[in-house]
Amino acid sequence: MVLVAIVAILSMVAVPDWIQAERNATLSSAAEELSSARLALQRSAAEDTGATLSVGGSLITVTGNGGGPDWTGRLPEDAAIFINGNPLRCVSLSGGEVPVQSPTCSAVPASLITWSAKVDGQTETLP
């Protein structure tokens, strides 16, 4: 009985910590994928005189104005990405890395872009 009580007490402490560690790892993975997408967008915009980053479910695609996807990535399950606190569907940059409207993306952030990832109510903002 004592052994069962000890195991029960240890699991009450360890399980919540493990669940939080899983959430933190998923959030970190989403932030890293978003950081890679942001760098791919900036690179493609500079090389192709403009580029668009679009999000469809968990798939992230960066397409330069030269046509065809330049980069693709996947977000972890249940992760969402945001620009200036709003869910990101797409964003286009000119060759000078200035947000612009494009044929595939009419959303233009009104201010300096703040990128963030969110999982289970936790948010990580990219530097």
C-alpha cells in the first residue's frame, strides 16, 4: 500500500510537469518554424523583388514574385501564428521588405510587424 501511495504522489507531481513540458516544446517548435518562414520570406522578397507568405491550416508557403513556392514548412498541430496580434493568413513584402498588397494577399499590416506563435493559450513573440 505504501508503494502505491508513493507512486500516486509522484505521478500527481510529474504528470502536470510533463504536460507543460510538451506544451512548451510545441510552442518552441511553432516559433522556430515561424522564424524560418519569416527568414525565407525576407530572402525571397529580396531575390524576387517581392514575395508572399501564406498559411493554410498547418502549411506555410513562401512564394517569390518569380513564381512557384520558394519554401514550405509545417506548424505543429494546434499551433497558430499571428502578425500584430491578428491571425496570419498571408503577408506580402516588396523587394525592399515593405508590406504591400499583392494579387494573392490584400492584408497589409498598418505598423511594424510583430510576429508571434500561439499554442494552448501560450504565446511566444519573435525578436
